[in-house]
Amino acid sequence: MNSLVTSASRRRLRIALPALLIFFAAACASTPPPATNLQAAQQAIATAEGADAATHAAVELGEARTKLSSAQRAVAQEEMIVAARLADESRAAAELAAARSGAAKADAVNQDIKHSNSTLVEEMQRKTGDSR
């Protein structure tokens, strides 16, 4: 009798163990939604928009928005790893847009200052009669 119990227990264990392993593997494999990544991308896009990136870096800002939309679709399709990668790419593109916008604004200010300096030099030369 003892060997019958042991044999039946082993059979159940052989059936139950693989099922349990599959269950635990599936539970570990499910990745949570990349909420932090999505939030960082949204914030970076808002910052870029505030930096006037739509005017000075429209291509990069558009890429950031497109990648964020793709990340949100990936979350809906439960592709969390892809969603996290796309959200990170969106954030990077938005940060690039903000940086390019800042550089374009700084360049415009620099050009204005150069023009003002040239005008001042010309005015000073005209008033003093100096022709350099």
C-alpha cells in the first residue's frame, strides 16, 4: 500500500510541478507598464514645447510625439519592454528638441548683439570721422 501512495504522489508531482513552473515563469515574465518612462517622456515634451521647440526644432519635437504615441500603443498591446524603449527614445528626442531650440534662440540673440555692435561701430566712426 505504501508503494501505491508513493507512486501516485510521484505521478501527481510530475504533473503538477511543470504546471507550477510554467505559472511562476509567466508571473515573473510579465513586466509592469513603464509609467515612469512615459511620464518622463511627457514631461520632456512639455518642457520642449515651453522652450518653443515647435518653432526651432519641429522635426525633433514631432519625433518625440510620434515615439510617445507608439509607446502608448505598445502599452495597450501589453508590449511593456518595447513601450519602455519607445518612451525613453521619446524623452531623448524631446530633450534634443529643447536643446536645439535653446541653441537656436541663443544664436539669434548672438546675431542681434553682433548686428548692434556693428551698428554702434559704424555710428562711432561716422561721428568721429574715423574710417578704419
